[in-house]
Amino acid sequence: MSGVTPYRTIHDIARALPELTRRSEIEAALDELEFLFEVLPPEHQEYAESVIEALRRKLQDATQ
């Protein structure tokens, strides 16, 4: 079976978060998660929200 598995993608980005240091990497991960967030059922969005928030903080720090 191929294709995007939203939960696996969220997990993979969360694990990679410490290694994302360049603005382009952070923005790409954030774009991907924000897209996936839209297709997740509301009861499963909490985990994605926390990773999105962490990416936004990291992006803000990278631009300062």
C-alpha cells in the first residue's frame, strides 16, 4: 500500500523537529502539516496542533 499516511507523516516530522534548522526546511514541514491538518478528523488534530505550534515557534526563532 502506498500513499501518504497523515499520522505517520506527523510522527516523522515531530521526530525530525530538532534537526530542522534552516528556514526552508521548517517552512516545508509546516506547509505539509497544515495541509494534513485539514484532512484529519477533529478528534485527531490535537497531536498535529502541538507539532504545528512547535514548528511555528522554531520558524519565528529562525527569522529573528
